[in-house]
Amino acid sequence: MEEIKKKLHAKGLERHEMLKKLIKDHGDVVLQQTTIDMVLSGQKSIVALLTDTSKLDPEEGIRFKGFSIPELQQKLPRLHPEGEPLPEGLFYLMLMGEIPSHAEVKTISYDLARRAHHIPQYVFDVIDAVPKDAHPMIQLNTAILAMSTQSHFRKAYEEGMDKKDFWEPMFEGVMDLIARLPVIAAYIYRRVFHRGQYIDINPSLDWAGNLAYMMGYDTDAVKRLMRLYMVIHADHEGGNVSAHATHLVGSALSNPYYSFAAGMNGLAGPLHGMANQEVMHWIDKLLLFSESCCPTKDQIKEFALKTISDGQVIPGYGHAVLRKTDPRFTVQLEFANKYVPDAPYIKVVRDIYEVMPGFLDDLGKVKNPYPNVDAISGALLTSFGITEHPIYTVLFGVSRSMGVLSSLIWDRLYQLPLERPSSQPLEWFMKKAGMDIK
């Protein structure tokens, strides 16, 4: 890993100088004019963050360092030609900005496996002190915070360090945290759903393969699924809740554990990472409504209309930015069609996909009637035997760590300042709009 760290440091110095020159020479360039709607409707179109790892295009979908998901499937290293890319390769790409070699991916896999063995026992004791019926995301965040006692960054900061060197203890903490998350996630899964019958790490396996193995799924198919899941959920540029929360807390020079815990608190919301669980609940309600395992398309439309009439949304459809079918949905559907084409939930998901975009478009109330990543991810996991819906967001969180934490390292390489936007009361906006203030 030392060679990778040296390479990263050199890139960091170069890009930090580029950033300094940009601010010094062009800091007064106006980027955009904002409107009241832009500010008060979720700030969705306001450019306010520097994020290098990925970019979400409304028409093309997510690109990681310029590469689309189909391109990543072709270019990133994999264990077998017919398998899925290794997430370690995507982590390297987001960190370094280039496609890694097989040797570089192997180096990261080995390093993560080595670090995963060093989780203090008290972390598991803390998890065990939480009620088993507490949502797995509560248990995950409790463990993340408990691990912060070993933060390299906190210790280095307390001992005194030049801010230009903050990136290195942040790097070490990020690597520790990413390495340990599969162990923690699998521990929570086995604790809650498999009577505490834990499975120890297999150091010969890759990061995602180990997660499947420790959860109790030692087949090539599930390991491939987990590699796919970890890659496509890894990042979604910087403005989504989990990424922004991690970055924001990190801007206060909080250690990676504090910062990532903040991101995971955001991911746990039903409008973000817990949407995969909401989709499965909706599909199960659809099956009850139709009194069939294979509802007709008319029944799907009828239940969708009932959902909307009740003041709810169709989970898994629509997106704040995308205006097309999410490429992450597409690759999961292709995976399902390849390995489990006749799985009951996959059949239902395909039928919903045939119906829903046109149905929602006819209503004229949504900007994007197409499916997002959550529309199929839970059904795909279920079809491979991982039927416990509450664990899905935890798996999402394990994956998301690679994107938000590689960004956190770059925040320190760039030496970004404390983030502190201004805010105004409602009356200020009303005055700007020329409204009467009573």
C-alpha cells in the first residue's frame, strides 16, 4: 500500500495547487444565479460542492471518473472473465482517477483483509448491548462510532500536525473503516437473523466476496451479486444526503468514523437508502392486493393508483436528478435475467417496469417516471436468498463507504475549509420576492 499512498500524495499535491490557483486567479467568476425556488426546493440545481469521485448526468446516469457503469464492467479487474468487477478496483479509480491493474487491486484486497482482523472486542460488545430488534442501521452506526476510539486522525490531530499532512491519517482511518464494515455488517446480520451463529473472515477472499461468505452465502453466484451490489451503490456524486453529510461533518475535521456515521444516519432515511426496503414492502402489499404471486398489469395500475390516491409515492420510481431509467437498475435487471430469470420477485419487477413509466407519465405529476436503483435491488437480493429486508440498507451503507470516504481523503488533500453556508428567515425571502410581510 505504500506505493499507492505515495502515488496518491503526489496527485494530491498537484491537484491542491490547481485548486489554489483556481481560487486565487478566478475566485470572482460567477457560477450561476440562484432563485428562491432553487434554494427552498431542496437546492437540487445549485452547484455548491467539489466532488471528484463521480458525476450524475440526468440523461446518461452515473459516471465514475468519467466511466459509465457498462464501461466499468468492461474495464475494471475481476476474478473471472465471466464475473463482476471487483469493488476494490472502483475504490482505486475513485481515489486515483485511473483504472487499476490486477496487481494494484490485489494489493488493496490484501490490505483490507489484513485490517479487517483488528476490530476490538468491545465493538462487538457494544453491538450486543443494543436490542436485537433494533433496526440493523442503528446497530451499524453504533459500531461505527464505537470504532472511532482507534481513529488515526484524531490521535494525529491531538499530537499536532500540519494541515497539509492531514490526508495521511485520514487515509489510514478510511482504510481501516472500509476493511471492517463487511465484518460488522455480517456480524449484525448473523446476530439478528441467524441466532448469532457467526462466521469468521476468510482472508483469501476479496472484500465483497468475504461479505457474502461471512453472511453465510458461500456460492459463486451470491459473491458475484455482492460484487455487483457494492460497485453500483458505491457513490452518486456529492450532493446526495449520505455523501453530503459525510463531507459536511468531515469539514469540521471530524475523524472518518464521526463523518461516516453522519452519512449513514442520512442513508437510513426512507427517501434515501432505506427506499430499497420500502420497495419490497410495496411489492408485498401489491401481492396481497392482487391475491396472487403474479399480479396482472391492470392490477398493478390499480394498486399504483390507490397508492397515489392515498397520498403516497411509488417507491423505486422517480429520481431527483435522473430523467431516464437508472443504469444501476438496468445492470441489475440484466444480472437477474442471466442468473434468476424465473424468480417470482424478478417477474413482478419486470411487469411493474413495463407498466409504471407509462402510468406515471400519463398522470403528468412526475418529472421522471422511470425506475431507480431501489426498484430492483431488494428483489434481486431476495431472489438469491437474502430475504431479510432490514439488512438491505446496511449493505447499501457498506458499499457507499468507498465513495464518500475516498472523497473524504480528497477533502483533506485539497485542504478544504469548514463548510458554513449562510441562511435567512422566511421573511427575508418574502421581502426579496416583493411580498407583503404582515
